[in-house]
Amino acid sequence: MRHLPARRAWDRHGGIEGLPLQLLIMVVVAGIGMTVIIGWMGSIKTPQAIGTIYTTPSQIIVTDPDGDGRYTNDAVTLTVVVTDQNGARLAGAAVLLSGASLHAPAGTSTSGITDARGEVEFTSLSVEVFGRSLGSLTVTVAKSGYGSEATTQVPILPE
């Protein structure tokens, strides 16, 4: 009687024979997945955002010449400059002025769109505060594709 070598347990169930092929498939799938993910991450751009809002003047002086407690300035010219997150001037941004009993002359508005230089100018504005308290003019800027709106305050100082 001839003795055959004993078969190993893993040979009977085909576990060892299938492992290298399964391992190879897993490595290929993982490699393709990593390539796709790295390619996708490389194409992600930093989101655009509104950067800094500059105003000229940086504060508005109001006076009360008749002593009635109503401080006004009826000849305010305000220039607003808007930049993006990199400091480049931002054209096409919507700018809205509000607060401090702000009034624009007939036929004009307290809103505008920045030009190619990232600027918008408002002229002949009337600003009013009551009492000697500080006030502020709110400048709100928004542009489609540039995240949420940005605001800044222009102080109004009674003199």
C-alpha cells in the first residue's frame, strides 16, 4: 500500500489558491480608488470670497448748527472699494448702504454695483443721527459665487 502525503486543510477548501487573485483584485481596486480621489482633490479650488471693504471717507462727521439735537450732514460723498480674498479688486459686486437715517437725493439710490476697478461712488447723501451718540452707516456687499455677504460699518461722529 502506497502512502500519499497528507493533504493540508487549506488545499481541500481552495482558500490558498483563491487568495492571491482576491488580493490582486483588492490592490487594483484600491489603486484605482486612490487615483480617482487624488485627482478629485487636485481639482478642488479654494472657494471665492469677498475680501476687504474700504470706504472713503472712513468716518462721517455730522453737526448740529441750530442746537435742536439733530446732527446732520447733507453733502456726503462715499466711495466704496471691494476686494476679493486675494486682495484683487472685485467688479460686479452689489453694494447696499443702510442705517443712520440715510437718504439719497431724488433719482439716485443707496445701492450700486462696483465697476471694473471694484469701486462704486455715492454722492449727495444725507445722514442724520439724534443726540451726541455715535451712529454708523452699514455697507453690505454681496456677489454671486462669492459665498455669504460681507459688511462693514462707517462710524458717524457728532461734532
